[in-house]
Amino acid sequence: MSQSISARSRVRRLPGRGMYDRAVIYKILDEALICHIGFVADGQPFVIPTIHARRDDTLLLHGAAASRMLKHIQQGNPICVETTLLDGLVIARGVFHNSMNYRSVVLFGVGRLLVNAAEKFEALHVLTDRVFPGRWSDSRAPSAKEMKMTSIIEFTIESASAKMRAGGPKDDASDYDQAWWAGVIPAEQKFHAPVPDEKLGAGIPTPSYLKKYKR
């Protein structure tokens, strides 16, 4: 990350929740499975969800070669990337103070299209094992046709910020003596046991790296 804090990445609303430590930002990025890409094309704003994989100070993004979003990025246009992890619902005594506990990241930068075949192939390896560690070596590699149909963007993180909330409700002092319940409903992402494909051949066991999948 060339610059962690800039005018565009500085947290302005509730700045006390803002964090700019690279380790904190990258930990949230690595835990999240989905990010949202914000960009403006021909005056029209778009926000597109996609998977990502961090490699050092860059993000790898992939999609169809015909993707409007990827074509926009590969032209050198700046984009914004965001992801959020929900940790709980916060119920306050006063409706105004209801909130959520969360960890979020906003990134700014530009991307480049990977055109070298070996570099592109390695990026797909990183993306695959980032979501399913160990899967790349336990499945068929992309064919030449599939590689041609896929674009990979390497997004350079120029500036970034994290924003987090934790803990219980913060009510007005006059509300603490009232008989309204207040507290937190914790939330977490949970994965269940793998369900075999109905066309799976007999005797093919579930790989150990998928049996207890978690993030």
C-alpha cells in the first residue's frame, strides 16, 4: 500500500471508529469472501459484487472478458472497493441509537489487466485457493478457451481505511433507568457440511480441506 491515509480514504463520519493500520485492513480483506466494486462509466455509477484475493498490496479481481467493470478498470480508471463483515445487531433503548457491530474496509486505487499467460494462470491459482485452500491442485485446471474467456485485474491499493464498531448500545443517560431491553444479538458467518453433487461418482470422498471449511 503506497499510502494508507489520504483525503479520500480518511474516515469523516465518526472518525474515532476509523483505523489505518495495514495489518487491520488486510485482516478484514482476507476474511471477507465478497467485495463490492464502485465505478462510474459514462456518467452512470455502478456497484458490482465480486470475489477477490489479496496478494501483498494488491487485489486480484476476475470476471468475463466482456465484463464492463473489468474493461473500465483495465483502462486505468480509478475505482473504489468495499467489504463489510457483520458481527452483531445492536439494540438500544432509544431507536436513534440502534446500530450494528461490524468491520469494514474501503480501498482506492487503479488496476491493470494481466496479459501474460503465466501471470494470469498464477493469479487464477491464487484466487481459487484463496476461497478454497487446496482446491487448485485437486481439480481440473482452466482450459485455453476458458483462459481466453476470463480477464484478471491486479488492483493496486493506493490508500485505504477500516471502520469498526464493537460493544453494546450507547444510549442517552436519561434512558438507562427505563424498562426497555437493550443489548446485542451476535452474528457470525457459518458454513455447513458439504453436500455432494447428485452426479458425483460412487466412492469419491469429500476432501478433508472441505469437511470443516471455515473462515
